[in-house]
Amino acid sequence: METIYFDNAATSWPKPEAMIKAMADFNAHVGANPGRSGHRLSVEASRIIFNARETIASLLGAGDPHTVIFTRNATEGINTIVRGLLKPGNHVITSGMEHNSVMRPLRALEAEGIELSIVQCSGTGDIVTDDVIAMIRKNTRMIIITHASNVTGTIMPVAEIAEMAHAKGVLVCVDAAQSAGSLPINVLKDNIDILVFTGHKSLNGPQGTGGFFIRKGLENLVSPLERGGTGSRSEFEEHPDFMPDRFESGTPNTIGIAGLGAGAAHVAAIGIDTIRKHEISVTGLFLDGISSIKGIKIYGDMNPQRRTALVSFTIEGLSPSEISFELDERFNIMSRPGLHCAPSAHRTIGTFSDGTVRFSFGIFTTEEEIMTAINAIETLSLEHN
């Protein structure tokens, strides 16, 4: 029985051959430290990083590649932004559907003197833009919000929020961990000031890669999370303030960025619109297939066009962990049970503290796999209801 992998919201798999080859080629034929030497292998390593930066910038609609910064993951990017931008006395607004990568840094800063407001969402995870804007105060510095929930797949109106926030002089930071590579994004057109992404999900890169876009001119408002060697301006003991070196200290994960660049190029070659069309199709097929099964409860909007390729559900009579275990052991279906590092979101949809079972699909997901999963869920439900 072949493995059916439905955990792409945690990390995408399988990876494209081009990504695997790019990492192997770097290790076998380059291997040098970018920007730290003048020989051709070091120059080639720098070229690989710049090409990846250009590819990501193009996918995000960022324009200037130097506005794209590489980090270890989205979490490091979020911490860089909130730690470097917010000061005691500042007010920040977020939503009740956020991942702990947003909530935990904000809670830590709240203990240090920032003011935090959380906009409540509906039981399907939806947010009302006017509710967000109504929370803006004189000291509001930033709105930080997920582009798409990792629990319900709900797609947030980030462009609408950004337009209205800008009219009031408030910055907007978007957590695109669940959307970069699978949803159309144009940061300049949508007035997004900062967008944080991870590499190992829909961008088809390896784990340990990610980064953020920051609108040109805003970089000096954000203090770097760390400082050190950059391979540039080595005659100075003060850290460079130009991009991207301002936020990229130490030897980079060049082999990882080589893989990320190749994964992102694979996404670009397929096309975001094509990926989105496929993911809507398989998500809709799954929703239709399980909605009539006795004992099944589905969370989030039932319209697949209003969510990412992600479905959280429960089966009456079984805990999420039991469901996920049975799916793995008996049907070879990989899923994720529990709270998905987003307790606030589960409180919002009423599934705290047991959580849900989450299926998350990708460009590799087939209709045959969806039908197998529907039959497996029906079998489990019939056995326990």
C-alpha cells in the first residue's frame, strides 16, 4: 500500500526532483561560503543565493530582490520583525486565528510593555475587516495577521485590511507560512508592508529555510535580531545598514537556499494559478465526499475557493489522535491531529483542547488518493457510530 501524504501544511512532500538535485549539486560541485572569498566557487555560491532571492521576489510581486531576506524559517522572520519594530507603549493588533509563531512572540512582548488587541473571528475562522480597523488607536504600530489559517484554511482579506490600515498610518505584517507558493500574492499591489514566508511548505524547499519581504524604506525601522559577519564592509566593526546584509548575519544556509530557489522555480514553472486550481479541485472533492458521512464534523468554510487546500475534521466517538493513528496504521494515510500549534484558533472554532484531524493537500495530491481517504474515513465512522 503506497503512502498517502496529507500533511503538507506542516511540510510539503514529496519534494520536486529539481530541489533535491540543486542541493546535491551544491554539495558536490560548489560547497563554498558566499561572499567570504573571491574565488569562483564563492562567487557561484553568491550567485545561487541571488537567483533564489530573485525567484522569491518575483513570486511575491516584490520588485527589488534586495527587499527579500532569508532566515531559518518563518518563526525567525516573525521574531525579527516584532522584536525589531515594536517598543513598550506601542499597540499591536492580531487575530484569534494565529499560529503560536505569532502569538508567543507577541505575548512575550506584552509582558515587556506592548499593548496587544486580538480581533475575534467567526466559528469558521473568518474575520471582518471593519472589526480590525475599529481596534486601531493613536499608538497602534502594526497589524500582524495570518494570510491563511493553518487550522481551517480560511483565507483572510489581507489586501483589504492593508488598504484601510494604511489610510490610518498603521503598518501591516502578513504571516504567509500557509500561502506563499499556493495562493496568488502581490505585496506591492496589495499594500503589504512586511510578509513572512517559510520555505518548506508550498514553496517546495527544504526545512530550515524561510524569510521575509520588507517594503523598501521600512528596513531602518526594524532593528536586526542579530549582528555579525556579513562578508561586506569587513573593515568596520559596526554592522552594515544596507539590504539584505542588515538582516543576514553569519554563514547562510546556502545548500538550503539552493534547494529553496529550485523549489520556488518549480512553483513558478507550474504557475500559482495552476496550483491553486488543482488544490481547489481536490479540496472540493474531499469536502463533498465526507460531508454526508455520519458522525463527521468539518471546520471552516465549505466553499473550497475560500480556503487553502486544508480540511480539519473530527469523527464522533474517536479522538483526533485515535483517528490519525488508525489512518496511519490501517490505511497508510499521513495526517496531523491535535492543536496544530494554534490554540487560539482552536478556541475560536470550539475544538480546544482535543483539536481536530487535519488533512492538507498539495500539487502532488491525486483524486485517487482523495477517494481512498474518503472511503477510509467512512469506514472509521461506521465502526464507531
